[in-house]
Amino acid sequence: VDHGIFFSAGTDTSDPLPALSPLSASLAPLPGRVRPAIKSMLRELERLRRFGFHVAEVQRAKRSMLAEFEEDYIQREQRPSESFAEEFTALFLDEDCAPGVEERARIAAQILPEIPCEEVSGIAKLYDFTKNVVVKIATPLMSLRSPAYTCWSVLQACRQVSLPRPSLDLPSEEEVARIMKDVTAETMEAWPPDQDDVDGRLKRLFEGCAEQLLPGGEGGHGDNAKPREVRAQGVPRPTRASEVAVEDEKLGEEVILQNGLRIFFKETDLFDDEILVKGRRWGGLSEFQETGMFSGGISCEAQVNQMCAMMLGICGLPAESLQECLEGKRVDPSPPTMEAYTTSLDASSSPADFEVLLMLIALLFVRPVPSSGSAGRLSLVKLGLLAWRLAEDRDPQSQFQRRVQSAVTGNHPYTWLPSLWRILRLNFKTAAQIFNQRASQPREWTFVVAGKLPKKERLMTLLESYLGSIPNQGGENERVNDLTMREAVTPLDVHFPQKTLWEDVHLRMVEPKGSTVLSFPLQLSSSSSVSSLEKCAEELREIMQLQLLVRLLETRLVEVLRFQRGQVYSVAVGTDMGLSPPKMGTARKGSLSVRFECDPTESDELVAATREELQRLRDGRAAFTKENVSAAVEQDRREFEELIHTNSWWAGTTLDLYFSRCFVAQPDVGSIMSLWWTARKETLESFNEDLAQQLLTAILPASGHSVVVAMRPKGGKVQAQSS
């Protein structure tokens, strides 16, 4: 199918009404390509009607469906209560069957394999264009309000040596009927069968990289490849067999493979069908700051490199080919994403497909993204980016959030989105190079693996065969020092405004809605030190105390603004120190924000009420009580008990500790986890109303300045006030 004429296409069998059960096909054509896109889709449906499916296609579809039923069956004991409630509601109201997970899986395993390919192909014969067919076509107006669509339509028309339609690019009913008639009269051949074995495609691709890979085998790995047991004193082991964690000082095991890649793995029984893989390395978007008259902010290529890579093809395969390989497998891969100072990778799989996931990660490193592609595919990527960019400008919440970021950071270029002109000038070669560079040095990466892992011997064989064989660009395999990588990061010079600022953002809305953010500058008093673990621990305790203070503030403001005044829908208090430079010895800084939604006409009144309540907290007229603190601590404990019974918490927290400032002072993740656990316990036990008062006064002094950004319905020009 020609990808140069549409964004996406698909089929559906959902019921718009209980009495209807149609076969639906939909597509999103490129501007100016509505007619050829419709014809292309109809041609493929007609091909299916005439020739049906290949046996291999049906088998992959069956495996994909069976994998979903199998996953539900394996996880039946960890199924959330909401799904039971929905199933019983449908049984009561709609008289739908409610056989339960086990019976549904049994029925699927019995019926699906017995469905022959001929019966599936017979369903495709219902795509008959000579009978009852409904066609719905919608497209934007060609006007100055849709510049990307209009320009692209004109460009496509010029390429086709035709004139663009001045009003609507919609085919008439007669044109659609003629297209259908022409398609049914065409002579066509069956879709060609697979040229290779799809099930073995990934394996063959990996084996084809043998000359690039490092030699395997235990003997070539040296002592570094031997797993080291990581112990964390006082840290319990989570288990599904008990509501509370079991005392066990073994946190997990750590290994540094022959290429310098560091892997921490933790075996848990929390979920029977889940293995999580999280990876991270230093270096992110801050490395790609642009300057110049016609550019600024973060490089457009850096901001969109992930999307470009997905469209050009990761792991050595186009997106559609990779999707074919993963049909029927419970694998959720995700390409690396860039944040301010780091690049991260998140993926998951079933234990049965863990080897496939490791193979994909290895291919991500050894098979770089191509720097070029077909003109149609590249045009598709650019148009997709333009559509995303224009959607950001049309969405009120996105516009408001950008204005908040701009106000709080003093309009720092990091918060700027790429312009339409910059997207049109996008350099795909540069974008591919940025993506490939992130995945070129395994010795700079740290991976954490948690879940229902294979036996240790089998696990080590898999890790060494796939991840340990990835070569480093340049040939150097010795792991880079963590402090060296941290200090090499380019910092962002972000500052909170030096004076109080009030900005009203007037936006077009269907229904009037107000959203207000009140932000204050935040800077910790403690700072970490490379040579002092105690200073790092002091900073850690201050962060934990700040988290409790935020919980107290949110509870108080909910009580005052929502329950006493009844003027807000919701209130949220949070902190953001994500742009604070990671350099050791510098105090973290960021912002503390209060966000609430309300009637736009009451926004000013509620901001004044928030400031008044904060002042009452400072001067003691409405200070936090012992009961307030006890309730916040108890709520924190209960939420924490739920979190530690998830693999995502253990994987995420362990990875965070590897990249924490404490790890620089004490490079042992077990000791740092023990320190973190102890600091949290001590903080919860020692936190009281007096400490909360002191922390509030230090963090939010009465003389401090603030930033207020309020979203209001469009009715005048955006106003900015400062004092």
C-alpha cells in the first residue's frame, strides 16, 4: 500500500447501535490525496473480497488474540475490581454473558485454533460495494486558518500537475460511486505471501549482525560479568503472599557486562506475567540548545527524533514489519526518550517473551536508524509533526500549560516548541544521528530489570548473549565513571522571575472554564557533596519533608477552597525541580505550585484566598495541628504500602537511586536504598507540626514573590501585570 497518500488506515467491527453490527474501514488521507487514498483502500478491500487471507496472516491474528486471553488468565489473581464491576454491570443491564476470566480463556483456547482460514476469508466477502454502503468523508477547509493543510494541498496539487480545489477537497457522491465501480472492475492479483518466515525474522536479523557483536561466552567476560549480590539493610522484600513486605536484606543482584553495560535485576512474585526493563543514561535535550536569529530553544531534530526514528524504522525494520513480528507476543517495546538531562528507555514483556524483548533492545543498539527514506514516508512524518504542532496551538489546556512554563521559567528557550517553519526545514539525517548516538554506547547505560525473571543461569545467558554482545562505538568497553558522566551534562540556566507576575491567558473555549496556577520559587537549603554521604542524606531528608509539607498544603487548601468556600472543582499542590542542574554541590531549585479549576470570574478572589490562607499558616493563626500531621503521615504510609507491591515502583526507584546524588558519594545501590529507606522512616517518625511550620516559613517566606497565571475565556487581549 502506498504510504505517501495517507496517515493511517484500519478496520473495525464495533457496534454503533445495538441493532447494527457493521464492518467499518477508515483512513486518514494526506491533504490533497483524498481520492487516491479512498481508491487505494477500496482496492485492498476488493482484493480481500476476491482472494481472502493467507494462512500465515490468519495464524498470526489467532496468536495475537490468544496472547490477550492468556495474559488475562495468568494475571487473573491480580485483576482490578473495576473490571469485575463493569462485567457485572453489562450482565445486569445488557444481559451480556459474564463467564469469567478462566472460562473465557478456556473457550478461546478451544475455539480459536479450530477456525479455518476459509471462514475468516469468507467474512471479507461482506465488503461488497454494490450493496448497502455508507461513506462518510470529512476534511478541513482550505483557508488561512488551516495553513499546513492548505499549503500541503497546494503542494500535492502541483506535484500532480492539477489545480487545488479552492473550497473543500471533498469528492462528490457521484465521484465516490464511480471510484467504487472502477475498483470492482479492475483486474488484480492476490496479495503476495510473506517472502520470509515472519516468526523468525527478528532472530535472523540479530544473527545477521554477528560480525558487529562482541564475542560471547563466559570465558571472554572476565570477573566483571559475575553477578554481585546487592544487600540493603532494613529494606524488606515485597511479596504477593503477604500484605506487608517480608524482612529480607537481599535487594537484588548487579552485573557489569563485558561492554560496560550495568544491569540490576530483582526477582519478585508480585505479578505472574510481568517483567519490566527500565534504562537510563546521562545526556538529554539540554545538549542540543540552539542559538541564532532564526532559531532558538532546543533543536527541532532533538525534540522529534523519537517520532522520526519510529517512522524511518528502528531495530533494522520498518514500523509495519516490526509490528508483524510482534503479533501474538506479549512485548511492549519503547524507543529511548530524551528528557532535560537524561535519556530513558521503558519496556515490558511477559516472562515467555522476555528473550524477544532483549533481542529488540540489542537490535536497537546494533541496527541504527537509517538517515533517509522514501519521499512519501518523509512527507508523512513532516505532515504528522505539523498536525501535532497545530493541535498544540488549538488545544486550550496545551496553550495554558505552555504559558505557565514560560512564566515560571522566565520564558526560557527550553520551553519553546519548534516553529512550523523549523518543522518544514527538519533535517532527517540529523534527527537520525541524534537518536543513534543515544544508543551507541552501552557502557553509558544502566538497566534495571524487575519481575517474574527466569532462573539465574538462564537469565545470565540471555543478558550476556543479547545485551552483553552490543559493541561500543569506538571500541572502548570500560564503563565510564558516574561522576564524570554527571558533570559532563550541559546545565540549563533557568531562573524563576525576580518579581511578582500576574498573567491572564484568554483562550477560545466552547464552555467557559477557569484554570489558575499560583507558583512560588523553591530552593533547598541542603546541598549534596561528593565527599560527604551525610550531606547527601541531609538533602534527601529535606526532600522527603518537603513532600509531606506539600501533602499538608494540598489537604488544607482543599478544605478551605472546596469545602468551606465551595468555589473550586479540584486543588493540587506540587513541586517541580526537574530542570535543576544535576551538578554536585549545587542546591536544587525549582517551583512549588498551587493549581485549581474554578469559575473564571472567581479566579482573582480564590488567588487572594489562597495567599491569605498561606499567610495564616505562616503567622500561626491557622497553623498545622498535630492531627493534620498525623493524617498526612498515615496517608503517606498507606499509599506507600500499595506502591511497594508493584514492580514499577522497585524498578523506577532503584534506577532513580543509581542516578541520585547519594550514589556519587556512595556508589553502592544497596547502601543507598538502605539510606533512602532509613531516611524515610526517620522523616515520618520525626515530622511534627513545629517542623512543618519551620519548613513552610523557609520555603514560602511572607516577603517572597510569586507568579500567577489564570486561564479565562477569550474576550479581550491577554493582559500581563507585574508589581
